[in-house]
Amino acid sequence: MTDGPLEWLALARGTLDRVALNRRDDGWIAGAWADPRTRVLIVQDGCALVTYEPAPALVLVPPAQAPDGDRWLLGVDEGGAAYFGVAAALPAVEGAEPAGLRQVGALLADRDSGLLTHVVALEHWHSANRFCPRCGTETKVASAGHVRVCPADGSQHFPRVDPAVIMLVTDAADRILLARGPRWPADRRSILAGFVEPGESLEQAVAREVDEEVGLPVRDVRYVGSQPWPLPQSLMLGFTATTDGDAPLRPDPEEILDAAWYTRDELRAAIDAGDLVAPGPLSIAAQLIMRWYGGELPNMPHF
């Protein structure tokens, strides 16, 4: 297996300075909104407008053309231009069409991929957290879109991120473990994953999930990389782990329909035969598998 961190993660490529200290500076926010260099990304139900010629890119508009709505500061580029997000109906733009992260997250350039990832995460959080969990009062947007404040009790509420571990498990023969979830197509396989529970470390979560899902003990749990997964609000934390011996796989029928070990040759043969479809390059799962495999997987789309 290759050493070192993951080299490329589709949704972890943002280039903007998030200028968090400026979010509560109303004068700075107003000045940024009035700056002709500022650009606004409109989002609706997880989608933004994208053009594909000469290359995939987000449609960004100046503030004067932005629809009404709450403004969320997304960051500032190296040249000092600010970027905002607004949740509103997408306008009709010739040559552009709506697309979400699953369609274009790996196609967009670094800046645009980071912008779409950020704005989709904020849109979901705002839509799902309009009311105070303490008293039920409708909350108001603050801190340029990164806080909601209850006007009744003054409590502040911040965007929630759910940590999830995803792990590439190998055995003593350096075979990889792939499994199929209960709602997946018959040919779909991936590595194991699960959410971190309260009071649990990431390494403990890896060991627990592997034991629960396929009945294997693991050792040498090692962190290799992470990426946001705002579908709707996860942070995927990638690990590798090893299991010893020839213990049988015992898939949990509620979580795993089937699981099996693959050598590199067996994985390639299964993909070439059409018996197995590996995760797409948008996911951290694909990057972990390719790190083990030693390069791009057969028949992988180039995006």
C-alpha cells in the first residue's frame, strides 16, 4: 500500500480565505457587497447553474444581479474579491443548466468546487435549522450566514457537521475488503463506513464499524485524509486498517448484503467483466481504493 496522505479529494480543494474574523463586521460585509469585484453564487435545493464550455464552471453574478435573500459570506480570493452565496430560485441563463455536487463536484476547478461545497452545506443547514431547538422561536441569520441566533433567548446555533469514518481494510495478503449496502445495485461495491458515536474516538469508530458490519477485528488504524460531504452534512475521515488471520466474514444483514476480499488482479477482472462497479472519483472511497491499487481503477471516468 502506498504511504502518505491522499493526493486529490474532489470536495476538499477550496482555494478561498474564509475570512471568519470579518463575518461579524457589518461595515466590512457592506463594503464587500458594494465592491464591483464581488461575485454571488445562487443555490437552489443543492444545485447551482453551471456552464460547460470551454470547461465546467459555476455561473457567478455581481451583487446587482443577485436575487433577494440572506447573504452568506463564502470567502475572499487572493486578489481581494469576495464571494457570497444566496439561496433563491435559479435564473434562466443561456448555455447554463442546474447541477449539484454529485454531477460536477469533481469536474469543477478548485475554486468553484470549494464554492459549491460550501454553499450547499450552508443551504442545507439553514433550511433544516430555522427554529431554536430550545424554545421553538424562529431564528435569525447572523455572522454572514455562519450562525443563527434566537431572538427570544439569545442562544447561538452553529452549522452542524457529522463526522463519519470510512476505512480501507486489508488482510495479511494485502487483499482489499469490499461490500455492498442493502439499497445498492447488485454490481455496486465500496469500502466500509459509518458515523462516529458520542464519546468515541475516530480510531474506536473504525474498529467498531468493521466489527459490527463484517465481524472482523482490526489493528494499525491509520488516518490518511478527509473531505467534506455536505450530502447533507458529513465530514468523511479516511482511514486504513489491517486484519489478521482467516476469520470468516459475518456481514450484518441490516448493513451489508455481501462482502468479499479482492486482490488487485481480482478487482481488475471483476470491473473489466462488468461484475463490479467501484465508487466514482468524487468520493474519498475511490481515492482510498486507488491508493491501494496503485493508480486509476479500470474503466474509471476521467472526472
